Amino acid sequence: MKTKLIILAVITLIVATLLLLPTPQQPNASNDNSFVLGPVRIFDGERVIEANYIEINEGIIVALHSNKPDLSLRWVDGANQWVIPGLIDSHVHAWGDALEQSVERGVTTVIDMFGDPNFLAQSQAQRATTEFTTAADMYGAGLLMTAPDGHGTQYGIDVSTLDSPEQAAQLVQQRIDAGSDFIKIVYTAEGAGYQHAPSISKAGLEAAIAAAHQQKRLAVVHIADYNSAVDAVAAGADGLVHSFFNQPITDELLTMMQANDVFVIPTTVVYEGMLRGEINDEVLFNESQLDISRAAQSTLNQSFPDTNRFPEHYYENLMETTQRMHDAGVRVLAGSDAPNPNTAHGWSLVVEMLLLQQAGMSAEAVLTAATAGPADAFKLTDRGRIQVGNKADLLVLTESPLDSLESLLTPAMIWKNGYRIR
Amino acid sequence: MRNATAIYLKESHYDLVSLWRTPGFFLPAILFPVVFYIFFGIVFNFSAAQGEYMLVSYACFGMMGPAFFNYATAVASDRAHGWLTLKRVSPMPLGAYVASKFYSSQVFALCIALLLFVTGALFADVEMHLWQWGTLSVILLLGTLPFALIGLLMGLCLSDKAAPAMVNLIYLPMAFLSGLWVPIQFLPDTVRYIAFALPSYHYSQLAHAVIGTSQGQSLWLHIAYLVLFCVAMFGVIYWRYQKLSR
């Protein structure tokens, strides 16, 4: 009898433990994706608009109202807080639970700049729908275009490489067949003046960009120094996925970028880790009320090897370049390069936005750089703006982000596909 | 028939009791994988963004341990001390002896799994659907059979002094080469070929399939490999046992 009781107790304990283990959030009746949100102040991705109520039907914004509409829809009290579009991180490398981590911080879409095509394919079916999800939507380059043993081949993913310009068209076709939404090319100019992995040639770069354009895909280029940036822009790149810091930008390059309407994703936060290494303490770790997960802390605390190899003025070069590009009307987009050292998914996009502000961009411009800006640059027509027809990926903030971008660190509510997930 | 069942139950019960009375063995055996997971799966996790992934990998690693050890060391020492001979001359079927050891290693493994799950949930923000937690538990438990058989064979071949050391020599490299410590995609190609030949790789792939992080090979391939591996092990164990009897 006693044995039976013990066995019963043990089994109950096991079952109870299993039942109590945390499970992901599920949609339910009080959290369907049709409702009216208001009254709220709305920053639509570019400017503050007149409307105060957002009407959402099955995850899509169907109307904007000035007054509370007389509808039978569920009403969510906005308490005069601020609403902005879900953030878009224009430079990440996503795998594992990166997409879940992103959305928890209000990053509802990420643009992956190199990763496993299978992971991208899994996300591609989801992103067109407004089904319940607790993961960010993902667009991606899939595999990148690089030289044999070049940057991008060191991460354990098999990457077919570009040996000669003649292969460019075939390789681009291969990428598109594997699901790449756009083409990312890694390039370092000859005599770049720092140690780097082997790079494709200038002719290879031109051929790759031409092949991408032939297929009507964007061609974005990974560069890390001034000379490479000049070559990439001259070769017709649509965007640069990093900025550079070995010298400030010249008028010559600035003019060329304006003329070609090239966008740039400076990824200041990852460079800050190499050049300075203070921003995470300032913005994240000294704020004790922020609940930063262990996984995030571990990558935020990592640093690049030989961090002290760069002269101090490189950081100023970087910031000056960002400011000059923005002042000249070059589209600057916010991207974190998470989860590289000094970054974490979600968190670091907000840090990047604060850095862009420090570089001299207005709060309004910084918000656009993480919403409508990337949506336009990457031709994502159903997101990035609070407007009729777009996905209801929304952030509610207690304070005006135009007064304090820091309010993005603690969003009051997050909606993904019209489902409140936080 | 009723009698036979009773013998199996009794032997299993007493095997567990004997383990329970040697906390010096079972406590380290249970805590080792948990400590290992906390160290390398959570605190020093350099592969980032993979709470669920690391938990599944380290759970596979942790579950293999008791299967290996409980058989290898216990059988080797029972042989050395003449216990096995005594058991064999007793009327108890030998199957009861083998089954009781599998039972107690399953109890062990279940404790480890639950501890790891709770640790992962508390400290690594791991979230899974209930069916995933459940399926994972079942796969993890059933999948320990091949390792139990390896352990049994080692127990039948090695002396009681050699067994623990030899188990580590097989257990730890096998875990590493199957990507249970560092995700398989970060390991060199050569390692991936080696992994394919190891039961621990196929075991972990089945577990990873539950959370959608397997390498994408067919589940039937993994199952077929594990079943064939078990059949082969049974054969070798039978042969070895016959040889011992002579």
C-alpha cells in the first residue's frame, strides 16, 4: 500500500512538472486580431498624423479614425499613449530563436544579411499571412556572394563561392532558386589597408550586381572601409550594409551616393563594440529595470578580438560619416548586425537608433530609419507604416518617442499580425 | 506467468533501492549533466540565440550518461564480485536482471530530464508547447536503449576498474562528435561524417526534430539506424554472454 502511494505521488509530481513547464503564448478569444485601438497619438513611420483610432481587421489595418468609431469591434483602450509601426531591423543574422527574441523587443520584421536558406524558407510562408505568431517576420539574403575562403565562409555554412566574374549570373540564379529575397555581396577593395579575408575582384563585384539587377533583385554590398565603399557605389550597389570608419566620407562619394540613391545601414552598434565599447553600459546595463535575458546579455558582453587595435578618432569618423550622409539626404537605415559581439537581437536595434541620434539624426528621422525607411528600401509594401492595408505590427509607447527614443526600450504593448503578444 | 512478472518487478524495485542507498553514485550522476548544462549551455553559451536548441542537445547528452554508466559499471562490478554468478545460478531469469537495470537507468534519466527542463525554463527562458515537452521526454527516454546496450556490452567485457574510465572514453567523445556540446553546424565537415556513424547523432536528431532544429534528414533514417544498431548490439551481447558462460 505504502509503495503504491509513493509511486502515485512520484507520477503526480512528474506529470505536474511537465504541465507546469512554460509554453509559448497562444491566441485566445480576448486576444483575436480584430479590434479598435485608441485613443492614441500616431507616428505613422514618417510623421505624426491626425488620426487617433486604428481599426484592425484580421491583422490588417483597415481604417484610421479621428474619433472613436461606432463599431461592434472589441475596443482596446490606448489611454492617449503613442503608437508607432513595429520596428524593422535592417541587418541581422537570424537562427534559433532570434525571431522570437526580436519580437519581444518590438522588432516585428528583420532583414537577414546572411544565413541558412532553410531557415529563411521556413519564415517565408509565414510572413505573408497574419496568423498568430510570436516570431518576427524575416526577409533575407540567404547565402551571400563571396570569394573562395572569403568573409562568410568561416561560419560553418556551406557557401558556394565566386571564383570569376563569369560565374556571377549562375551564382545569383542559384541564390534566387534557394529563396534569397535580395543579393548580398561581400567585397573588399584591393589595398584596403587592413588585414582581411580574400575578396571577389572589382570585376566580380560589378558582374554580381549586374546579375542581381538583371533578375530584378536588390544588390547590397558588405564593405568595411572607404575604398571598398567607393567601388561598391560606383559598381551600382543599391545599398551598403555597413558603414566604414578608416576615414570620414568624402564629398566625391557623397555625391555619388546621392546620384545613385544608395542607402546605407551603418551598423554603428557593432562598430561601437570594436572602437569604443561603452554604449551597452550606458543604455542597457546601467538601467536596472530592464529585463535583459541571459542569452542577450551573453552576446552583448562579448567583444571582438584585439579591440584596442584602432585609433580613437575612428569612432568620430564613423559618426561624422553617418551625419554627413544623413544631412546630404542619403537614406540611413537602422540595423544592428545582431547577434555579433556587442549586440543582441531586439535590444541592439534600439541601441543603434540611439547611436544614430547621437550621430546627429533627429528622433523623427531615426524612427523612420527603423520603420518606413527599410520598408521602402527593401520594397516591403505591407509593413513599416501605419496606413490602411498594412499589417497591424504595432508598438505602444508610454512616452513620445520623438521626445525620448529611450521609451523604445520599454514598450507598453506589442502587436504582431494584430495579436497582442506583450 | 504472474510469478515471472512479480520477479521482474521485485528485481527492478530492489535495483532501484540499492541505487537509492548509494547516494555517492546517484547524486553526482544526476547533477553532472545539470552542472554541465548550466556551464556550457547557459552561462558560457557562445552560440547565441538558441535556448531550446542547447537544452535539447544537453538533455540528449545528460540522458546518455546513466544508460552507459548504470550498465557498464554495475555489470562489471557485479561480475567482479561474483554477484552475476550468484544471480545466474538463482532461479531468476537473467532477463529480469537486465530489465531491472534498464528500469533504474530510466528513472535516473527521467530525473535528469526534468531537472534539465526546469533549469532551462528558469534560467534560459526556454518555452515549448506541451506536446513538445511530452514528445521530447518520451524520445529522450526510449532513445537511451542503444546506449544502455553499449554499456551492457562494456560491463560484460571490462573489469570493474576499467569500466568507468572506458565509459568516459566513449561517452564524452561520442557526445562531442555528435554536436551535443557545440552545435553540429559549427563543426568541421569531417566531424559531420563521423557523426553520421554514431547512434548519439541519430538520437539527438530525433530529439531536435521535435523543436524543428534537426539537420533535416528523414526521421525514418534515424529510427532505422537506431533499431538496426540495437539489433546488432543484442547480437554482440548474446555472443559475448555465451562466451562468458563457457
